[in-house]
Amino acid sequence: MSLKDREPDGLLVLPHVRVQNANAISSPLTHGFPSMTAFLGFMWALGRKLAAADIPLKLEKVGVICHWHQEQTQDGYVRTFRLSRNPVDKDGSTAAIVEEGRIHLDLTLVFQLKMVKKPGETHLLFQSDEALRKEIAGAIRDMVGTMRIAGGSVLPPQSGPGVRVTPTLIGWPDQEEERHALFRRLRRQWLPGFTLVGRDDLLQQRLEQLRLQTPDTTALDAWLDLSRFNYRSSRNEKDRVVWTHDRPEGAGWIVPIPVGYAALSELYAGGQVANARDQSTPFRFVEGVYSIGQWISPHRLQRIRDLLWWGESHDDGLYRCCNGYEPLPVDDDEYPSHPPMSAETL
């Protein structure tokens, strides 16, 4: 079974992780929230720490719910980042300023887990021994406190009325009804907040629409067109100018996002490329891959796979972040809707 369709053995939930000065510039073209590649990198780094601590859990996927954000920008006619002053050079002159985008975040991180079993070994971690699960979850939280998330520092949790800060290890039920009931309970705990899901389908739809008018439209043209509000003027029955845009009512908060990298060169052996960061790991030159995402409230998720992201690599040199979100009709009256809170923007 592929990783996309694999059901988890359990979930690790780290609620309300506070991150200070995370990287807000997610790619050369977008800013406003860290790239999902940063969270996948954090997941893999945490997985190595679990293996070193002999914790029999493998992290397979990660989901991110953002409860609060504060991008460090100076508002005005032109929005600019608040930059730190670098130390002076050796001769006392002013050092060059390297623009850095920073953002403060309050996140809930959800990881899909797989038990790591040795031959002839049976683990009942998710079926029993609640005290052991609490101990392991606490140890993982302590590990996270020593790490960086998207380049930002992890601050101690800050509890408050109605705010859960205790990490939990949860076993994933075998029965579909039990899974649905558990997920409904979890997504209530993640409110208020918004999660970023992949919407490759919207990009393909917009590309097909534009090609009906302009056959030589490229995927980049469709991506740029879908990333903005395209206002057009017309005259109404009273001969007055009316401005309209092409985003239909209820289209949601759609944003351009980076989703990985594509190879520009062959794969070089470790040490073959000068000045590479790691001389023992194979190396290749890559460029960014972009798609469309959407910020939605957790109560609109139908399955745990809708929330989670994972990484895939292909023989043709494509390294991509994938998400299992599939849009389905939802009863809008089940919960009150919330306005979109954060987005990556051009």
C-alpha cells in the first residue's frame, strides 16, 4: 500500500506550539507562511531524534493548524519586512543588509505514526499503557523544545482558558465509525484555526479554462492568474461602471504555495560538487515547484488524510510535498464559518 492510502497506527498531536521568528519567505515568489517543505524537514529531523532515543515510532506525515500568526512587517503603502541591524564590518563600515522575513506562530502539529517493530516483537503502545504514552509524548515535546521549526525558535507552551497544551499519543481505531468519531473530536479541539491543504485540482481547472480563450496558455500563466483577484469593469443597466472579479462567492482563501523541487542537473556523487554543504551525500541542482493551496478551517476536513502532508521523490528528479485533501460537499450549518486568517501572497 502506498503512503498516500496508508492508515496510521497512531497520531502524535503537539497542540499550540509557539514559534518565534520563523521564516516567512517560503520561496522566491511567496511569503506569509513557512513552506510545507520546512515542516517536512522538521518531521524528518524529529524522526532521527526518536530513532536515537530508541523510541519505536516512525513519523510518516505531518499536518499543520495555525491558530495565530504575526508577520514582522511594516505596514504602509508598500509593506516591508522589519529587518535586524547586522554587526559592522571589521573596518567599522555598515554591513550589507540581507533581507529576512520573520513571523511568529501558534501551531498545532499532527503527525501520522507507524510502529517500528523488531522481528518477533509486539508493541501494545496504542492499545494500553496510558502512562507510557504520556511519558513518551512528554519526552517528544522536550525534544521539540530544543529544535527549530522553519528556522524559528520553539518557545515554552502557554496555557490559558480552553487551550490544550499537553501533547498526546493517540491510537488509530480499526473501525471506520470509530475513526470518524475520533477525528470529529480532534478537529473540534483544533478550533479556532486554519490548515493549509493542497488544491492542485484548482490549478488544472484554471489552466483548462484559460486555454479555451488562449490555447498557448502555460501552467505558470494559470498559476499567476489564480493567485490574484482579476478585476474587470463593465456597465450596468443604469450605464454606471461596475467592477467585478473572477473569484466566485464561497471560493475560499486560495493561495500560491511552493510544493517542492525539480531537478536541473544529473545526480552527482558526494564530494563531486565543490562547496556543497555535505560532501558525503549525493547532490543535484534543483528549481522550485509551485502549486495552489487553500486555507480552510479544520471542521471542514472529512478525513485525517485531508490534513496530512508527506514527501515523495521520483526517478525523474521531482521531489514534492503531497497532500491527501479531496473536496467534498459539507453541511455549512454544522459549525459557524470563520474568516481566513493567514495566506501566502505574491
